[in-house]
Amino acid sequence: MDKMAEVKAERRLKFRISGIVQGVGFRPFVYRLAKDAGLSGFIRNTSSGVCIEVQSAEFSRLDLFRRDLHEKAPPLARISSVEVEEIFPAPDRDFVIVSSDSEGAVQTLVSPDIALCGDCCRELLDPADRRYGYPFINCTNCGPRYTIVEQIPYDRPYTSMKHFTMCGDCDREYHDPMDRRFHAQPNACPVCGPSLRMLDAEGNAVSCSDPLDYAVDMLKGARVVAVKGIGGFHLAVNAFDGRAVVRLRRRKRREEKPFALMVKDIDTAERFCMVNDTERQALCSAEAPIVLLRKKSETVLSREIAGRNDRLGIMLPYTPLHALMMERGPEALVMTSANCSDEPIAIENDEAVSRLEGIADCFLVHDRPVYLRCDDSVTVYMSGKLRQIRRSRGYVPAPVLLSSGGPPVLAAGAEIKSTICLLKGHSAIPSQHIGDLKNYEAFSHYRKVADHLQRIFQVSPELLVCDMHPSYLSTQWALEQRDVPLLPVQHHHAHLASCLAENLCDEPAVGVILDGAGYGIDGTIWGGEVLVGDASGAFRFASLEPVPLPGGDAAVAHPWKVAAGYLYHSFGVLPELDFLKGKDTASIAEILEKGINSPLTSSCGRLFDAVAALSGLRGDVSYEGQAAVELMHAAGSLQGEPFSWDMVPAGSNCWRITVSPMIRDIVSAVRSGVDISTISRRFHITIVKFLYDVVIKAVAFSGIRRVVLSGGVFQNALLFEGIAAKLELQGYTVLTHTQVPCNDGGISLGQAVIGREYLKGTYTGVV
């Protein structure tokens, strides 16, 4: 009777917690918290996150537990929601961790792949440790996550580690709540875990005592080594050896696009580049992205790495294999995705040998499968914040939290820099970077990612949203999903909605959306737009004047052809200029005169291409955005007087920014011998000036003092920082991207939130 009274005097709380709370040390954290507080109860993983029950007769202990649950959570945990209820006490007298419950609808989130933690790094390099030199060391605080998960709950049988049976030592760690490796699903050691092998260029096993040493010797010998990592293979060469870098460029058919580098440590990075506090924090973070850093003028690195670019893409070793390579080999390696041209990264051994034939001299492989390919993330510091250029490994599938919940929606994204986005509750879950869907392997990967997102989060979307461009392969895929209603949305509206969503803004804004191309509601190619609105709908307040694009999309690789379209539009003929010498101007003039395959475009990206060609900087490009990047580097700063331009009415409360006066000014400057740097500086100033003026006009029209900057052109630091500072100085609220890219990699988020407006019945589209 006394015992029953004791039980009834106690109080028991039940917590249902969702978010990233599996595979990040959350259960041992709760276990230790409950033990220290003298609480009884249990914790278990569930399909919706974790379930915790705690009980005590001392109510203050329960309150302390509840507070510490939030304030002292593991660094990799992200709690998105907590539900608490008081339930009837139970007779248990201890706190335990119980088996996972896989029943019910999945609400939990999966952790991204996490860089090697400090504890594991110390063990890796400690000769006295049993995992000394083991290239697959990991713990609850680091290691592969998303790329090995087939389904959740995140338990070993549902990962690509399921075929590795833990030895006695690893098993004891795995089941000890006080151990750092408690329920670390990839837990392994040299006795029981994955192992390295070396293959030659034909895929035959190489007999060697240490595959890693063999790979390092090959790197020192100027060879190209394919290295299997967390999300796929890299191609590596010695970054100090120009012969090796040139060899890689030739074999990979990557003539000029900069390569990413992996360097030994942060001190090495600072030898080659200027690094501020934010960039240093990003490099050393658990996400470990590539960070685009301004390179120092004097460096011993090969000049072939970045060409005319004034930045280097730097990352630190984020896997134990990388850390060991950097300890034994060159302290800087080119580390680029293992593919050819625009193909997706290779992920499995046989696939790599087949697809990298003629590129790699040897293959450093292992037998842990990569379930889902995932490229390195790319970031850049601009205007006081770290910003995403390519959101992938380290960040995906961490959610972008939304201001409100709603029905599940799946967004198909764009065609280049493609991503997919899933909305579930208050979470938007953008996929990793997938790439250009016109490549067959990339499109196959796209399909797998779409299926995987829906499967691991067990979501059946009520609506599918796609771009309104009828030829996009993402749109074609969406049309094939006949069991789900489909909503096509305008490209630049999705850019606007994306930026509003990640800034938790439900209010309308003036959206300045600048990119290379997007299908407009009038059937022309948009890309220099000022919209006024929100996710429910927008008004096209202003745009750049439409200009013919001779040859259509094919002209993008040839800025001189783009420039010809601007010249013809501005002069009515093609004037004689040096950059046109030796070009087939007669054919271009004919198709412009007859309007054959010369769609109209208001693209700001194409305007940059045209000016790069007009100034003599770049007539052809080998990768997307090359002309614009080099034009920005040629400017260096914002100085000088702007070129001419005008703003004319284009309908009721609509305006058109005419660029023909600017083109004529630039032609005059070129004929007068003005240098490229001066022309570029004046061009950038002109863009900032007319954007500022059109925003002032849009604010006066709408009364809205909130401005969104979105679209791939805003990866240009000069332009972005120039216009943002000018608008903020005027007192406007400027909303920009930090969580998803401003380029088409962020467009799926905008599509998805527009879809929710459609389901609410508030969607009006773009007018």
C-alpha cells in the first residue's frame, strides 16, 4: 500500500520530439541527463523523432530536465517541435533506452553527413588507439548519415552499413549509453568495418601493402587518383604540380572552370588565401563546405587551378580518409567531383572505373556502399554573411524552417542546378544539388532523389509543382506523375517566393530577380525582372527591354553572338568591331533580320555576356557564367560614371529599362580605346544605378519598403553588395538568400511554398 502511494505521489511527463534527433547523440544525451537528475523512465527512437517519458517525485527535477533538454542538446541536434503531456505514473525505477519503434508516420529529420570531429581525429592520429590510421573512424558526433540512409528510423539495418557485423569491442561501444559511439550506426574498426583497396586504371586489384600510401605516391608522381569519399568519388591531383592539373583538365574536358582544393588545415588555407572570421568558421564547421576565398597574389599553387578567377574554392579534410591523405601527401590537392563534363559524381567502384576510363590513373576504393550521391557544398562570403552557391553535402537534408505548416507538397525545381524540395509540416526539405538534367545520368539521379525523399519521410504529396517551361526535363518528369495534381509556376515568381520563405516573411515585397533565363508568361525569355508580390502572386512591375538572342539557347556558349543581338537591336545593323572579326556575322545578321530562331530575352545574365564580348574580354565560354565572372573580376571595384540608360512606360504601371543607350555608349568607349577594366566598372555602376532607381519607383507605386534580391546574377559580389548597401542606406529592408542558393538551386523551395498558397486557394499567379 505504501509503495502504491509512493508511485501515485510521483509525476510523469511524456515528450514527443521531432527534428534532427536521430544519429546525433540525442539518446545518450537524454540518458545522461535523466541519470544525473535521478529520473526514471525511458527514451526510444520513433518514426516521428524520439519519445521520452520521465518520472520523479521531485517536480523541480522534471522542470530542470525540461529546460536542459533544450539548452544543452548535442551540437548536431536540431529540435523542430516538442509536445509535452502529463501521464499516469509507472512503476519503473530506472531510466533506460529501449528499442526503436518504426510504426507510424515518419516526422523525424535525417542528419546531413558530418565532418570528422576533433575526438575522432585525435584517435585517428594516436598510435596507441585501436583505430589508429583507420580511414572509416566515426562516432555519434561525426561521419556519414544521409548518404547511407535507405529509410528511417535511422538504425543500422536501414543503412548501407547493414552488411558489416560489429566485432565485440565495437558492439560494446554501440550498446553503452555512456560511450561516444552509442548507436553510431556507421561504427566500425579495422577488425570488422570497411577497408580500402587500390585498383589500376582498368579496375584490376593492385597488390600493395597500404593502398593509401600507394595513392599518395601516385599523387606525388603527377598522376590522377580517383578517391571514393562519403557522397561519391573525387578526382585528385597534386595542386603544386602544373603538369598534373593540366592533365586532369585535358582528360576531364574542363578547359577553364576553376577546380576546388582540399588543403591540410586552416593554417594552410591562410597561406594561400585571405580568410575572415566567418569564412574560417565555415571551413572548420561540421558542414565543411567549399568556401570561395580571395587568393593571395603570391602562391606556389599551380596557376592552372583557377585561371583568371581571383578566388580559390577551398575545403578542409572532412573524412578520416581525407585527413590521412593530407597527413601523408601534398598539403594541397585538387579535389574535384569525379565525372566528365556535366555528368553527376560517380559513387560506386565499378561505375567509377567505367565512367572515368581515360581520366583516372588509379582508384582508391572501399567496400562501404554510397547509397545516395552527394556533391560538396559551395559557399561564399558576401555582404556580411556566408551564402550558398551549391547546397549539398553537410547541409542536406537539414530543413529550412517555414513560418507556418500545411499540406505536403513536392516541387520539381528547374533544369540546370536542379534540386527538388519537399514540404512537410513546418519544414521545407530541399534536396542536394543534382545538376543539369539534360545529362542522362543526372536525370536518372534526379528520379532517384525524388523517390528517396518521399520514401524516407513517408510523404505522399497533395500537389506537385513545376516550372512552367514546357521543355524542362523537370517539368516533363512532373507531367509523368499523373496520380498527383500539378501546378506549373513562373520561374522568377519562384525565385521571389524562395527568398521570402527562407526569411520567414509572409508579407509582399519588391522582388529584383536577375538571372540567365526563365520562361515568361508571354512566351519570351525573362531574366531581368522587378516583381511586386508574395508567394500567392506577383505583378511584373518592370523588366529589361527584350532583345533578340540569335540561335536561342545555343548562343549562351558564345557571348559574341549574344552581343550581336544587342548590337542589332541598338543600331539596326551589326557595326564593325574588333571582337566580330573572323566571325560569321553575315549568317547572324541574316537570322536577326528575318527573326529566325532569335527569341526575345530580357535576361540580365545575357546582358553581362554581351558586355563581356563587346569589351573584348570573352567571345566564347567553356562553362556557365564564365563571361560574367571574368567581367566582375576585371572591374575589381565600383568606380566611375554610369553609362546611359532610360526607363520608359510599358503599359499600365509597368516600366521597361532600356539598355540600348548603354550598348551604344560601350561601343563608343571601345572605339575610343577605353580599357576593359574601366568599361566593366562603369557597367557595374550602371546596373546598380538603374536597379536602385527602379526600386524607388516600385516602392512609390506599392508602398512596400521590403526588397528581395534573388536570381543567379546576384552571385556577383560587386553587384550584390553594391545594390544591397545602397538600398539599406535608404532605409529599406533587404531580404537575401543564406540558406538556399540565389541561383536555380533555390527555386524548388519557392515553387513548393507557392504550391501551398494554391492549395489554400489564394494563388493568383503572375500578371
